[in-house]
Amino acid sequence: MTAIIENYWITILKSLAHPTRLQIVIELLNGTKCVTDIHEILPSSQANISQHLTVLRNARIVDFAQDGAQRCYYVCRPELIEGLLNLLRNEQPEIVQKKAQCCLRNREDGAE
Amino acid sequence: MTAIIENYWITILKSLAHPTRLQIVIELLNGTKCVTDIHEILPSSQANISQHLTVLRNARIVDFAQDGAQRCYYVCRPELIEGLLNLLRNEQPEIVQKKAQCCLRNREDGAE
DNA sequence: AAATCATATTCGAATATTCTTATATCAAAT
DNA sequence: ATTTGATATAAGAATATTCGAATATGATTT
């Protein structure tokens, strides 16, 4: 099983790796919101919120339903996003390996 | 339950949101490796690998055990990283909301 | 102590991201 | 048709990230 990295994994991770965008996503998990709603909750400008929503939409993390002049944004892959957030919330203790022998480079007794 | 974003969530997400770094982490999940090992697997320069390892280490995603002149790197929060990767691997279908009414802005009948 | 192997750091250029300002689009109401 | 409310886009400055080249550090061997 070779380690395959899909390009869109990077896209998803990049999209979430910004405070405002992560906050937007968290807010949307609590319920569909239009741009003005989000603008009222977060301290960013309307244009900036809109730009971030475009990034999230390109990453297929959010989508919207048009309602008149409004666009009601929602998280279109809630399981993925909630799963990621849950993992981040469950801060686990770090493993410490005191001694590790990772490879046999430069060892006389290196078998094979 | 307010939506709290921890700074280190962003740090973790940012660290993983780079092809080389994500690849490094995936390789390390398969077993501890020193810098030269990683250098032999990935197409980046030694200096660059080292730089990326520093980023991952600052995010507390990897750590190393010194073994002579070598540094054997390993993923120090494997549950977190494997969890994230598993979520990314399980591509889930996107939800489509045809009609959404996200807020009662500008509606006569808007109750409360 | 000099040479060598393994790894890290510094510097700087190239590139990408972010945010602000201004403007454009588009639907609904007047 | 004009205005208004809601949202998007364009342009550009400010900032951050990335990576190569050169060099430094530190452990091991000779």
C-alpha cells in the first residue's frame, strides 16, 4: 500500500488552515447562514468573508442554496468536517520514544 | 457551547497542508525514519526535508529520538494523524440543499 | 585533530496568501 | 427604471511561505 496523497487533501487542509475560514465552517455546522449573518458574527469585512467562502466552496467544503438575493451557505460534507474537529478537540498525549533505531545505515551488524 | 478555535489547530492544519510534509508524515506512520531515509524516498533536498521536519516538529506532529549522529523521526500523535488521514480517505458524498432558508432577514412574517 | 557522515540553519529570491478598497452584479422593492 | 439590499470580483499592497545555495553544527571514525 503505497502512500498516495490526493491533491484535494491538500486543498481541504489548506482551506481549513485559516482562522477565519475554520471559524466560518464551525458556525455553519451550527446551521445554515447567509453572508450577512456570518459578517455579523465574525470581525472580517463582507468582501473578505465572501472571499473565504469562495475558497471553502472551491474545496467543496461548503455550498450554498440561493434564496432570493441571499445565498444560504452550509457545510456540504459535515461528517468530514465534524470528524476533523472532533479529532482536534480530543487532544491526545504525545508519544515519546526515548530510543529508536530507525535504519541500519552505517551499522556493521546490519542484516539485509 | 461557543465555537472555540484553538490556535494550535491552525498550526496543525497548516503543517499538514503541504504535499511534502503530508508525505513525510505518511511515511513516518509506516515506521520511524531518519532524515536521510526520508531524503531517499522523497524528491526534495536534504535541507528542505529538514526544514519541513522543523515545521512538523513545531506543530508537535513529529518528534525524534537521537541515535548517534542520526535523528530518528516518528509521528508523536499517531491517532490524530491517522484519524485525519482516514477521514480524508473516506470520501463522502456531498450534501445538496436545494432550498434553504437560513435567516429571517427582510421577511414580513419573520417570527422572533 | 582531521575527515566524514548526518542534520540544521541562514539568507535571499521567487512565489503564494491575505486583506483592503473600490466597484460590479444581481435580485427585490419602490 | 431606479433604488436598495446582498453578495461577488478585481486590483494591488502587505505579508507569509517556500525552496535553493551556502554554510554551520555535531557526532563518529580514522
